[in-house]
Amino acid sequence: MAVHEIRIDRSKALAEEPATGHNRWHPAIPPAVRCAPGDEVVLETRDAFDGQLTPIDTADAVAAADLTRVHPLTGPVHVDGAEPGDLLEVEILDVEPEQWGFTVQVPGFGFLRDEFPDPFKVDWELADGWAVSEDLPGVRIPGAPFMGTIGLAPGHQLLVDTTAREQELIDRGGMAMPPAPEGAVPSDPEIATTALRTVPPREQGGNIDIKQLGAGTRLFLPVDTHGGLFSAGDAHFAQGDCEACGTAIEMGATLRVRFDLRKGEASAKGIRDPQFAREDYFLPPQYAAPRRFFATTGISVTRDGRNDGENTTIAARNALLNMIDHLGERGWTRQQAYAICSVAVDLKISQLVDVPNMLVSAFLPEDIFTG
């Protein structure tokens, strides 16, 4: 077994060290390192905003951030022998946090973007497994570090198909981000003009934001191009199961993984999307399933009284808005409450069958409050 490393200088933007990574998905991006199945790879990663925010910055810097630079990924890693139809097993060995993190609300982004048009920023001190912030006094969040964006490159045909389906969604009035060369790394026009943005999750992973993907988890990704081309970034110290405001506790981190290759398994079993497994708690049980909580609910009825049958998005919005109201009653501003929801509140689908109203519950763990 060999150990390979991709080291970075976090004082520099990705564009200043383009050989270490990329911020678009494309099968023609050359690998930063090659490894064999069974090898370990260490990847140092930048934060999701590519170092544009610092502890001394205010919310004004959030509004001014260049979102074309989101998310800087470290990689790709070429895994010898990986071919389309294979299943790549990624064993997550460690995610080591940096000492500072942030949670921001970016105008025009986030689940409740229409309700929260103004920028907001929380700075976190990360130490001894906990996150604390002077911006949210009396809150202490247990750490469960993981990579928010982790995955493989699509193949050339899937790249074309994905671009077409997302453009069709845009044409129908939906929200998606088409390929855009501005801010792209690599900047080669043949890649930058056609590469996929990193914002959504897709078949080979990507911005999946699954908080259970910490050390000890095995992630299974269907391979769609030669070598798999694995990359990761956008590390989170902690996150609620919803990441409501669009960011978790964002940070730089060092990821250590080991690869295994299951030849032909994705094709043989019809596996088209990521799968994952682990054999122990991803957090201590009292935080993975809080012993003390307060929960709000939401149903598929808009706040002006229209029944939008079987719409879980409306139900989730209502559950979160009700939780924000609850936190407001406890003394938090709406933006503070929205941030708490993003980093600590778990959305759970309580039922999908009792038409016309789906029901979503929002769980607030009471043990995050120290006062």
C-alpha cells in the first residue's frame, strides 16, 4: 500500500494553484495524482468560498463574494483500473478540521432565500470537538467533520445529458446553474465552457452534503469515466440535516481516504447513484438522536391557505419557518435562528402517504444550548 498526497497553500486561491484542484466537473480535467486500489490518499482542501472570507470580515464581504469560485475541490485522483460500470468504494479514514469556520447567508441562495434577502455571517472557533461563536452566545455545536462535496467526474455523454436536462429545467422556470467560464478552474475554454457547476448533487456524488459521511463511513460511487477521477472539498465541521441557509459550519480540512474497486458492480446491480454505509455511530448517540429536543412540523399548505397536495417542499418550508418562529420566542433574531437551523436542526419526513398533506418535522437538539 502506498500513500499519496495533494498539499495546498490555503493562503492562495485555487486559481493560483490550479494543479491542485478544480471548481467544475469535467472528465477532461487532468488528474493531480494517480493511485492503485488499496492506496491511501491525503487531500488538503480549501473552504467552500475559496478563502474569500476571513474571521475579520463582516456580512458585507458575504454579499460581495464571487460565487463563480464555489466550490474549490482538491483532485482529481485517478484510480488505476477504474472504468465505467465499476463501483468505487471510498473509505473515509479521517477528516481533520482547521481551527476556524463560518456560516453565512448569501442573498439569493438557501432554502428560504425569499424570506432572508440580507447577508449574514457567523464565525466559529473550532477546538476539542466543538464549535462555539460569539455571534451565537450560549450555543455549542458538537463536531462531526465531513466533506460536503465529494465525488467522481461524469463521463462525456453524461456531461452532455446533464447539461441538457438542467437547461430544460431552467427553461421551465426552475433554478439551476448552467456551465459558465467565469471563475472556472481550469480556465481552459474547452473545459470551462462546458464543465458542470459544483452546486448540486448528481449521479457520481458532488455536493451531496450528507453529514453521516465522516470518518468511518464507506461511500460507494458508480464510475462513469476512465480512472473515476475522485475529488473532494467544501468541508463541514457540523451541519443540520437540511443545511437550510445554504451553508453549514464551513471550513478547510484535511481528508484521508482509501480506495477499493468493485469491478462491474455498478452495471451488474444497476447502481446509478451514491450509496454509503458505516458500522458505528457517526456522532455520540445523544447527538445523533438527541435525548432532549423540541420539534416543529409543517404540512403541504401554504401560509396563505392554499393546499399544495403532496408537496414536501412546502411542508419542509413550514416546519423550518415554524422552528425559526420558535427560536425567535427564545430571544434569537431571525437570521440567528436561520443559522442555528442550518447547522443543528434536522428535517425528517414524518409521512408521505396521508394525502393531500405530507408532513415534515424539524428537530432542534436542546443540548446545543449551554445557558
